[in-house]
Amino acid sequence: MKRPKTQDERDLLLYESRLLRPVRLKTPEFERGGRIRHVIFSGQFSVPFLEELAGIADMIRLMSKSREGQDFLINLLPHKRAMLYFTQPSTRTFLSFMAACQVLGITCNEVRDPSTSSETKGETRFDSIRMFSSYFDVIIMRSPIARLAESCAYLMNDLDSTGNRSVPIVNAGSGADEHPTQALLDIYTLQRSFQFASPKDSPTANKFDELRERKGYAGLTKGLPHKTIGFCGDIGRGRTVRSLAMLLALYEGVRLVFVAPNHPKLAMRDDLRHRLLDRKVCFHEVESFEDTLDGRPVIEQLDALYMTRIQKEHNDPADAASMASIDFSRYGLTPELVGRMKEYAPILHPFPRDQHFGEIPPEIDNDPRAMYFRQARNGMWIRAALLAHVFDADRLISRHFMTDYVERHNYND
Ligand code: NCD
């Protein structure tokens, strides 16, 4: 980091030695009593945790279908208040967190525009965060500054260890760095899709046995292990890609294919490459869907495809000039390309999609493989499950579901 000029910069520097540690040394600090307290990066989740969280999200989803279930959920956390501190544009993440809070009865408050907060009077971000922790019980934050959420978690831990009030921090997107809760909803969408159970979640629901008899699908299994997942677009600056790739790396035999222009800002960054290499994940970097994988074009080999938009807002004039010769049409889907994909392969996108770039033209929305609207709705359920976990209400949800709900509604039949 360059020489700090402001207190904000000095504050971040204070935590630099902690920020630079390997993930495995940091994660215990984000937990309390064996439960996740601060949600900072996807490297802190394990497969059993992801399974457990998906189970809670499924229960919340089902309970929300009835008035009685909604009443139970809304009475779980009415004594909790959340601060949504979003100083970077957001629609889905903000609204789905708000809706998730509302499902559980948590009261929401927001600061979205720093010009309406005391930061314009010279207040540091750390002072703002500490103030929020005086009034609220969780801080859900999005910031253009990489690692700010992580530093705020250390601030909260330091306050805690000196006997001061301290609340959980949830990272809702930190610069180009990480977006762990988006990765949770992406994984949840893939988990549901690869169950091949419901037509809303899978393009080929209830056709699993039939699929396995088809030419080319013989080795198909349920679940995430051994799947080939493609990522296309702005891999370098896409924090959702970074967070999801690290989660997929947890599953046995998963293979990742990154389809991006060979440009330093758009292709995979070294830190992600090194993390994947460290984990011995099999991955390929290609420049087009037509490049080959196991002797066939990539587009025909994917079990799922994660599209992203090109994040032009981060371009400086030199980037724009150096990108002028790139053929970007290769990084957009067409009905013809989708037609060549595996019949069961879901198409995801963190959204927003860019209508001008057209990485997913609306003609594709009616294809059963288009899972992005479902994926956005899944965000509300998985975020509700996550907040229930953070506030220790998940056990109450599963107890209620197992006794009252399952018996009364008998979903086991
Ligand atoms: C993304 C983000 O903000 O990182 N969107 C999201 O949270 N759903 C991706 C983007 O802006 O392209």
C-alpha cells in the first residue's frame, strides 16, 4: 500500500498484517462457538456448512408458502435490527437482504449514499461502522474498497476483546475482491439444479434416469461433484466469479473452464489462479466457447454455465484503448450456442445483465436452461438462512419444521 494520507487509509494499514494471512488462519476469527459470526469470504465455508444452509433455505422456502409458516418465521428475530450499509450500487443484493430480514422479522435500516452520512463531515469509515454497531445487531455492507468488510470484522473483534459492543459483519461485496453471499446463492442454485427434482430448478427435472441413457450423458451423477462448470466474461474483475470458484473448488472432481479475452484486466488474476492451483483444482482458461475440451467445443461440454457482464465502469482510458481490438461478440450467448449446450445444463448470471453488451439476450429467457431469475429469488432464501445461522435461529427453524411442519403437512409422502 502507498503511504497513507488519510485516517481511513491509516485504519486499513493497521490491519494489513492480519489481512495478508492465509485464509485458514483467519477463518477461526470469524467464528464464535463453532458458528460463523462474520461472513467475509467464501473460503470460510465448508461443504457440510453449504449442505446445512441449503437445507435451512429449503425449509424457509416451504414454510413461506403458508400464512402459519410465515407467522412462525416473522416471530423468530423481531428483536434484531440490521444496518444495510451499501455505498456501491446494488439492486438485488440490497433488496434480497432486505426481504430476507423481513422474512425473519428483522428490522432494516439503510445508508446507501455516503453523502447523506457524516462521512462528508470527515468521519472515518471505522467510526461510522462503530456507530452502526451501537444501534444495530448486524452490519451488512457493500463497498468499492477491497477488504474493507474484513477490516471491519477485525475492528469488531478488537472491540469485543476490550469488552465493547461488537456485532457481526456480513460482506455484501467488497471491491473486486469477494462476494461471498452471492456465491452462496449461486451454489444453492446449482445444488437444486443438480438434484434434477423440480422443473423450476432443473431444465430436465424427473428425467435423471432417462438422461443417463442418452448418448454422451452416461456418467451423469446427481450433485456437484465431478461437474464441469464454465465461467464467461469479465473473469478478472468479477468478484462473484472469484467467490464462487473458491466454493466449487471444495467439491470433488469439479473442473472449471474460464472463457475470457486474453487481456490483463479481463482474464483470471494471479491470486485466484494460485488459490486454485494450491487446492489442486482442475481448470482451463480459453478465449472462446469454440475452443476444445476433451476434443469437443467447450460449449458442448459444460454441465453449467455462469455468464457475467463486462464491467466497463472500471475501465480507464488506457484499458478502453487496449480493449478496442477484442472481439467481444464471442462473450455473449446466442440461441444457437444455447442449443448446443447439454440439455440439463443451467445458465446462471449474477445480474445485472448489460442490455447494450447483450451477454444474455432476452430470447434465451424462455429456454428451460435459463436459471438466472430463479437464482435471484434463491438469494432471498439463502440469505434468510444465513441470517438465521448468524443469530442462532436456524435450530428453531429445523425443530419447528421437523415436528410441527413435517407431521402436519407430511411432506415425506
Ligand atoms: C454483481 C456485483 O455487484 O458484484 N452483481 C450482484 O451482486 N448480483 C456483478 C456485477 O455487478 O456485474
